[in-house]
Amino acid sequence: MVPQSGSGSASADQSESVLEVVNSSPLPALILEVPSERIVAASPAAREILSPEGNDLVGSGVESFTADAPTGALDLLIAGRLNGYEAVRQFRPKGGPAVPAQVWVRGIGEEIPRRQVLVVMMQDGRPAGGARSPLPEDYKIVIGTTDVDLRIDRVSSDVSAVLGREPTELIGQTLFGIVHPDDLAGLMWALAQSTATRKGVALQVHFHVADGDARLCQALLLPMDPLPSFAFALFPGAPTGGSPGPDVERLLWETRRGIEAVGSSRDLAGLTEAGVPGLSLLTSRELDVVTRLLAGNRVPAIAKALFISQSTVRNHLSSVFRKLGARSQQELIDLLRSSTGATPGASGPPPEKVRSRHVR
């Protein structure tokens, strides 16, 4: 939990460390005090978006930089009904036209009602910011999709490490079948909210693991067409205790990684284990690479987008070739496209054309 200012000198020092993490982050991020939505920390990239003339943002209300009405989802986040949500807001820098920007808003800490939230801004549906993630390259995050009956039709091999269960065991099961009963009502409510708004949501859910126990995970859900099918990303819940500053830094980078991963999963809509045998052998990172390959990118561009070396991209592709029985990039592309009859991603909802001003 992030201690609040005014609760003692030690707590004040810890709160300052949280703010410093965001103030110095290479990602476009804000911390807002809620419900006032007063900006208490802003990264350089976020300041460039909201105030390209260089004015200080701290102390200002974020609504003074927007040209549209609030979505109403923030109230749900404050109350603990959601752990995060996706939104498109119209930002209006002083002296300039309104610019649409896609954002994810995440709760900070465990205290309910929430007092602070983290805002991560994006460009073209993915987090902006030209920096290598401190998360390890083999960081385990599970991605997949469901059909309209909410049955899992694709899941990445990372599920073996995260939940101790094999992909083939989960394919065909409903999301409800792998969630602890205590969390079913919350999951159903979040799915209904996402379906109604056609926006992504984030929540904490306990999933059944191999030994019969349950493991807390962060779940990001994106609606797809036809509704109510979904793309999802799961990663282990944030650690408790420790220093708040590092915890918030990890939350920031895990949020970025989760957004990238669930976006890749939705981009691959239509690809299933039934259509491409061996697909469930791929990791989420290998699917990241495949997504960009199908979008027309080649090794140098993929490496730049994922902030990894070209040799690492080639290693991922070699692993994909081996698992799917392809011998070249073109053969892999042909295999995946022929399984859906269209470019993957075309069956998902058309992404809103949003661009964050001055985001590199």
C-alpha cells in the first residue's frame, strides 16, 4: 500500500519516493490524487504531452487539460470495483487544438477507497516512451483469447509457469472455470462493464493453480468482435510490502508490458490452437514478435519496437519456426494468414485512431 502524506515523516519519505519514480520515468505517466484528480507527479514525457510550452503540471487538475467529459470509470476504480480501465480522452494543451490520447488508469496500493491512481498514456494503442523495460526478457505474462461463450480458444505457454497448468488443459474451458469462486462475481461484473463500454478493464483475480490452490493475478481484458469474446493478459499479482517506490516502478513497467501483451493478443484475433496446431507452445514474447511480423515489420523494426536486440528477435523467430514447423518468415506468415483467411487483427474491433501529441 502506498502511504499517504501527512501520516508521519517515514510515510512522507516513502510517498516522496513514489512520486520521484514517476517524475523521472521515461514513460508518459502521471499520478493523480483522487477524487480531486489533482496531478501530484508527472514524467517528462507526460509534461511534453500536456504542456509542451514547459509549464509545471503538479498541483493542476487533470481536467484543466482535457476537452471532454470524464468517463465515469474513475469512480469505479476509487471504490475498488475495478483495478484499472482503458479510456480515450481529448487532451487540450494550452494554445493548441484538442488531441485524442488513449490511456490506461491503474489503482495504486491496496487501500479502498483509493487515494491515488497511475495514468499511463499511449500512442496507437501501445505505451509510448523510448526506453528498455527493466523487466527481464523472459518475464512471464499469459495472453490468450476467448470465444463468444468465454471459452479459452488460445493461451500462451507461459501459463505453465504462472498457473502451473498446461495450455491444452485450459483450452476449451471457460474463464469462469479457472477462477476462484469468491472472484466470480467481480469477474462477471468487469466483463459486463467492458462489453458495455467496448473498453479494456483491469482487475485482480485469483486463478486456480495445479495444486488446487489459487494464485492472485492481475488480469487485463479487451473486448473483441463478435462480443462478448475477449483478449486477455494475466501476470502475477503485485508483491506486498517492501519499499513503495520500487513497487510503483514495477507497477508502471508491468502495466506497460501488460498493455503491449493484451494488445498483441487482440491483434492475433482469429488464430486458435485448433487452426494452428502448436500455437499454444508459443510464449507471449514470441507472440509479440509474430504480431509485428504479420503487421509487415521485419527484424530491425521489431527489435526497435520491443527494445531488444536483433539477435534476440531472430532467436524468438527460430523458436517459433521450430514449434510451428515453418522454415522461413514468409512460410510462417502464409501459415498464420491461411488459418484465418484474413490478416490477424481484422476480426477485432476497429481501433480508435488516437495519437498522443509529441509522444516519441
